[in-house]
Amino acid sequence: MPENSATVEITALREAWLSAVEAADAERLSSLVTKDVVVVHGDGRCIRGRDEFKADFQRAFVSFRIEQKVLDPLVTIRGNWAFEIAKVESTLSPTCGGETKRAITTTLVALRRQSDGVWRVARVVGLLD
């Protein structure tokens, strides 16, 4: 598969992620990650596996309306792995009132091409700026 095709697919995956977050759709979001996904949040909290990932987002979506923007992503592809580093701007608006929070993180995402050729998110590390 040519690298340009992979870049287009990875961009589409990023857009699907942002769309699922905006829709508060944890089920759709969990379909974009590998079964063994690992997420390290900016506060050091670690999520392991698709089920824990989905539950984490379900909890978040009950408490917050989340909007995310990915700024200036840089993607490097090496075989069946791709790595994206970008600034992510997140806005969390409490669903039951309260102060809206805004966070900017430098985020490293490792994506792995599956045996069926589909790219999925395998690792995410967010570092608060």
C-alpha cells in the first residue's frame, strides 16, 4: 500500500475520531482502537484494553460535552506502524452546569495497521502543555 494511501486513511481515522467524540459516541470511538489499546492521559491515568477505553469515554460523556481540535499533525509511517504527533485542543463543558475547561496537550498517537489493512489507534500519550 503506497504511503500516500496510508496517509489518507490515517487522516480519515483522525476525522472519524473527532466526529465520534463530538457525537459522544463511545461505541463508535472504541471501534477505532485496537483490542489492546493503551491510553496515558495528561494526568498520568492509564487505560488498557478496548473495554476499559470504552467505559472511560462513556463516563466522560456523561459528565462533559467534549470538543477536540487537532492542530498541525505530523505523521510518520514505518511499515505497519504510524506515529502522529500533534497539539490537541480539548474543551470540556460540564453537562450539569459549571465552568468549561480548556486543555492543550501534545499528543503522541501510535497507529497499527491490522491484518485486514485497516489502521486503528493502538497507543495514545497525552502530555499537558
